[in-house]
Amino acid sequence: MRSGLLARLCVPFIVAVVAVLVPAQTAAAHPFGPPSTARIAVDGDRVTLAWLPAEDDWVALGQSLGAFEDPATGADTTLTGEQKLARSAAVRDYLLAHVGVTQGGRPCAAELEPLERLLAEGARFGFECPEPVVTVDVRIAALTDLHQAYRTVLTSDTPAEPAKVLFTKAEDTRSVRFDAPEGGGVPLAVPAVALVAVLGVLVLLLVRRRAPAPPAASDKPAEPAATPGTGV
Amino acid sequence: MNDLTGPENVLITLFDGAGAFWPALIVALGAGALHAVAPGHGKSVTAAYLIGTHGRYRDALRLGVVVALMHTVSVLALALAWVGLSSGAAAVGTEAVTAWLQVVAGVVVIGVGAHLTYRHLRGRTTHAHHGHGHGHGHGHGHGHGHGHAEVHDPWSARGLTALALSGGLVPSPSAFIVLVSGLLTGRSFGAVVLVLAFGAGMAVTLTGVGVVTVRGATMVRGRTPRLRALRTAAAWAPALAGVAVAIGGCLYLATAVTALSS
């Protein structure tokens, strides 16, 4: 008996302790959650591309490349993380090695602008292609070597086909055409229909739940049953 | 990265690899079930609530289904917004939206917990002359309660619904990533099916936790303690459960505020 009572007393405490000790999962924790984004624009034979990962992605990249420690002086507290990333040669080399544009199999000459304001503006690349750009192959493989769930969505400021391109570890190079007519967006009919359908089922379930319950079958018909009107 | 993300990694790898669909579907179910084991989704607070309100098996099932449906709605809505909006605005917006959803969930949970405690305290004051009004272990079946007022308490039903909705409000990052990837690679239908399967997996786990909670609470409740002091203490269990629910809500809120302020 007492053990049962103790259990009864303990359950809320255990629940509270578990709740306190185990913090809620961060819903947007990378590499899961929203992909990194990138923007591309074309002008003649020049392609500009800005790659914009989230702040925690920059931290992950900087740590993997040792950008936050200075081998000569050890830990430096005078610079911000952003400044340490900006001055790191390893970060620049990594970015140039993992983001690229080719035209007909020939690489477009890449330059990486100084990594100032990288949290706000990202890593800004310029590519000089051999000929005026119509179709190019874009490669964005940054971060996917750290974790396969990292991915980047490229959006074009110049009308392009496809309008949005996804880069993953499995597919890090995609062809983009810039002579396409504008308007080919991402088809969203299927998820929109699914959203309405699931929402409908949820609402139905909740409405049915609120509706008055049918009178319960009583195993003692003569008994004045539970008072009606208090149903859920 | 904890071990629970293993199946979610496999799910993403299978989906990216664009191989056979069935393995991905099975992994999605398993990943959903395991995802619901991870912190969040109101398992602790709902368990406390089921104890505090003397919940039934039916409540546990409904709870699992509502959390899973709400989660699916949340993932679909957020992924649609993310892909539909211009990428720059969406990238900034999604994390803030997620954090704000968590704020809403936290506030709802705190409210439910506070109300549960308040209701119990008020009930004790009102019905003081009944002694403690619980422990009605009549032993003829469980869950039907022969029309006992507590079972049909409408606030109990609403509280459980509120907890379930708040538990599903914050989308799973891996389900979100699968859906966004599917939309952007012309595999919307498959991705939507995987997200639904993920939700079904979550429902199985959450219902299971609820059933175990109800079973345990029913078993314990059937025993009447002899010592008066212990009886009195036991009668406070629902109020303590309410406090536990509110503490859980505070933690949601604290996590969300940390995310918003960083």
C-alpha cells in the first residue's frame, strides 16, 4: 500500500525533475532546420553569388577549420568571431574550393570579396566566365562535408530556370539557365492540398470532441444516470 | 548531435539519394517515433496532466493523434512559407517563427498547469466536507468511471487539447528539411507522404507514453492509503502535477526566449 502511495507521490516530482533536467530540443538547430540560402545574378559574362549560411553554421565552419584560434598567439579575445572568420586564410580557401561556377566544362575565374559583414551579407563571390552567360553549372558543396543534412537553396535575381535550386551532399552541382522566361516558380499545389486536408481532419477531430457525447449505455437502466449537459 | 538523430540522418540520406521509396517510408515512421522520444512535444507535461486529471486511455490516444496532426500542419505550413517566400526573408523568418511558436506553446502549457493547480485547490476548498474526494476505486473496469463528474470535466478535455496542440506546434527540423527538399526537387508528393508517416510515428510513441501513464496512475489510484497524513499528501498529487505542467511550460518559454534573444 505504502509503496503505491509513494509511487503516486513521486510521479509528479519525477515528471518535474525530468522536465527540468532535459531541456526542450531546439527546433531550428542546424544542420537540421532551414537550409542555408544563396543568391545568384548574371550580367554578361560575369556571375555574382552570395552564400548566406546561418550564424551557427559559420561557427561550425570556423571551428572545423580552426579559424577561432590563432596558432601564433593562442586564444585571442580582442577580435569578434566574425573578424576571426574574416581574417582566416583557411576559411577563404575552403569557400573557394567548395563554391564554383563552370561554363561548358570550363571553370569561371573565381574571386572572393573580403569577408567583412559576413553574417549579414554572406560570402560574396564574383566569377568571370569565358563567354556571355546563358547556362552555367553551379557547385555549392560548403558545409556538406561536415554533415550530410546541410544544404543550400540558390535563388536567382536574374530570371532563371529553375527559379530555386537545392544543393545537397548527394547533388552539389546543378545546371542553371538564364535565358528562360520568368514565372516558373516552385509548384506548391501538393503540399497546399495536404495542408488543407490535414487541417480539416484536425478541426473535425476537435469539433467532434466538443460535441455532446451520446447518452452512455447504462448497465442499470433504473438508475438516474449522470446529469446531462456536463458533456464535453 | 545526440544518438536520436541517427534515424533522421538515415531518412535524409535515403531521401537525398532518391532511391526506393518504401525504405524511406519505414524509416520516416521510425524516425517520427524516435523523434517523439526526444525532449519536447509535451510528453512530460501531458503525462503530468493525465495524472492530474485522472485521464483515460481514450485521452491518451486522442492526444497522440492530435499532436501528430498538429505537427504535420505545422511542418507543411512552415515549409510552404519558406519555399513560397523570397529566400532572404524566409531564412531570417523561419527561426523567429519557430521560436515564437515555442513561446505560444510555453504560455499555453503554463496556463494549463496553473489552471490545473488552481482548479484542484479550489475544488479542495469547495468540497472540504467530503474529505478527499478521490480514490474511488470501485474496481469495475477502468476509464468509464460511471459518469463521475471528473471524467466529464470539460476543462479537462480542453486542457488536454491545448497541451496536444502546443505539443505539435513546433515543427521537427528533419521533417521540415525533407519537405523543403522534396518541394525543391520535384518530389512534393513523396515528401508529403514521408511527413505524414513521420507524424504517424510520433502518434504511436506519444499514445504509448499516455497509455503507460494512465495505466500506472490507475493502478496506483486503486489503493487507499491507511495513514491519514499520507492520504492527505496523496490528495495533493494533482496539484503537484499541475505545478509540474507549469514548470514544463516555463522551460519551453525559457528555451524560446533564449533563441529569440541570441
